[in-house]
Amino acid sequence: NAGVTQTPKFQVLKTGQSMTLQCAQDMNHEYMSWYRQDPGMGLRLIHYSVGAGITDQGEVPNGYNVSRSTTEDFPLRLLSAAPSQTSVYFCASSYSAGSGTLGNIQYFGAGTRLSVL
Amino acid sequence: QKEVEQDPGPLSVPEGAIVSLNCTYSNSAFQYFMWYRQYSRKGPELLMYTYSSGNKEDGRFTAQVDKSSKYISLFIRDSQPSDSATYLCAMGSGGYNKLIFGAGTRLAVHP
């Protein structure tokens, strides 16, 4: 049972380069999200998706693009990497459930550590 | 002011101590309250989940929610070195679960 799988685990980029962080889940969850984690800032939402073909912006979307063509995959694209995007990136998935249930719990991948020089 | 405030620590306690971790929040619409545990270089994993106010106990862990004071707590009894991790509070108001996370408190339990 893989859960949420993120690749790569580590990446070093030069300023201006582009890349895609991959995220896949095998739990048939409707919702998927991308977060970045910086010291003292907690987890901040970048983009999220409530289903295939539907995405929306989170708290810190600038410089990132997403798409959701399948339920399983939710890649995050850095268009032109900047040193301010040095961070640890987490993908999460969750399922929709009624109020008061154990829905709305996010299951996280192991993260991608990105350094932009 | 952040929507969720959490003391980043670090907090260092001896094995067997009772640990209290806390978060305050400003949004009265929050209904879901969670605690995630994150070991070094790993993703967060759910530890406790509470809907609305009240207490919830799971083994050595107790989560408390006081919506009137906008204050949540996590208590760890008989703390163990394996409890050494960063603990993140998270909360949301329903619908698409756009959770708001605290900054995390780093806990070290020494033998």
C-alpha cells in the first residue's frame, strides 16, 4: 500500500530552470494538494484540486502551475525557479466525507527537498 | 496576526514527563482540529482528530478543543524518546478541507 508517492526526493536547480514535481496516490482520493514547508512558517498551501480537471489556488500560488488530468496524479510545475522557492514540498490527498467524520484528513507523501541556487 | 499560532519550541523533556502542546486560532468557523506528527525528513502523519469541541483520548495522547477560547491542546503522557518529533496543529472549516497549519513545535524527549 503505497499511499502518496512523491518524486524526486531531492533536487537542485539553477535560477531560471523549470521542473516538475511528481505526485501520485493510489487511494482513489478526490482531493489532492501541494504544500511547501519553510522553517517557522508551517505548511502553506500552494494549489489544490477537488477532482480531475478541477484545480484552484491556495495561499502561495505564484510561480507554480498544476493540472489534474487523472484522479491519481497531481504534478506541480515550477516555471522559472527562484531562490525563494527553496523549500520542502509535500503533496497530500484526502477524501470527501460528511461533517464530523474522519474525512477531511490529509495523507502526506514523504516530500521533495528542493534547492534553487 | 497569523490565523493559527503555535509556539515553535524547541521543547526538551525527560522520558516519562507529561508534555503539553498548544495552539490558538482566530477563525471561529474552524470545526475540524487535528494534530500531525512529523519525524525528521518525513511527511506529516495524522496523530489525533477532533470534530468540534471536547476531548479525545488515544493511548498516551489526549487532544482537547476549547472553541470558546479558540485554543487546542495535545497532551502526551509518559513521554518516550520515540515521541521526539515536530508536532503540527491543523484546523479547517469543512467543504474542501483547506487546512491551516501551525508552524509546528519541535519536541525532544531525552532518556
